[in-house]
Amino acid sequence: MSRPRLLPEPVGLKFVTQETPPDWDAEFGFSGPLELEIGSGAGGHALEYCRRHPEVRFVAFEWRKKYARDTQDRADKAGLRNLRVIESDARFIVPRIFAPDSLAAIHLQFPDPWWKRSHAKRAVIQPAFAELLYGKLAPGGLFDMRTDVQDRGVTMLAILESAGFKNPLGSGVFHPYDPEEVPSTRERRYLASGEPVYRARLLKPA
């Protein structure tokens, strides 16, 4: 894949100013499961997931403009009508644009680990935001988490489980690789090199 250019047209900005959830049926033109990805990066997971699951309405957040715009541009050129990319920080917009119990799945892959202790507060999974995401996920819904940093994975698992998410394999246990999963651009590199990825597929009790 070529390096993304900073395309001139912003994507998803109409959602950034909304104070209440949009009519997602009208936005996508069809009804179906509504899923969220926080930090879609180069878009590898979002694009392939939407190709495999045309019945899903997929909303991807990416704060880096060049990646957000490139992902939406590639989706449009591929005719994927089930993807909307929003170039913004999900922590500030998700609380307003998704109703309680409205999401069938939440995907969080390889979030920035923020190595410095003084920067830890910038990590996306904090107790308050984990509790908010739990409220947005429908009963029986999935939280799909992946990271390449073991201690960050341990911390995120603990926070998410404390917020109410259930780990089918037991508290603090990472999940094995499932070949049916859709890898991100970054994860494909790790799968090729054999480097470890720490995964969890948590559930909101039905």
C-alpha cells in the first residue's frame, strides 16, 4: 500500500458537531448492526471488515487526518457504502453520537501505548471511558481488543473487566489468534514476523 497523502477534503466532520445520535439508518441507507472502531490507523482492518461484512454499518475514528481521509477515499473508490470515517478523537465524540445499547461491537486495535508515565493519562482506555463504552454496547455485544504491548494489554483488560465486560476465558486471560479475525495493517506484519499480539474478545452480558 502506498503512503497516504493528506487529501484536501475532511471526513466525518458533520458528526463532530452533533449533540445527539444521528439517524444511522438514514445515514447509511440501510439498517443492520452498528459497529465502532476506535483508532482505525491506516484502515486495513476497517476496509477489509466492511468488505467481508456488508450488512454491518461501521463507524471508524482516526484522529490523524491523512489516515482518516485516505481510508474513506479508498472505501468510496471500492464502493463500500457501509463505512464512515470520522477524523477526530473518539473520546470526545462517541459519548454524543451513539445511543445506549446501540453498538453490536467495539474494535480497539493497537492503541498508542504512551510509554512515558506522565503521558499515561492520554491512554484511550481509562476507567470512565471504559464504563461509557460498556453503556454504548448492546447486551451480548463484543469488545475486540488487540495490542502488541503486553503490560498495556494487562492494564486494559483489568480496566475493561472492572467496567463490567466479561472475559469468556477468565479474568485477565488473553485470547488465542483466530484465523477468521480480520487483521489490521499493523497486525498483518506481526502475523508474518511471528511477533506476539495480545488479544481479548470480551462480552457485555446479555
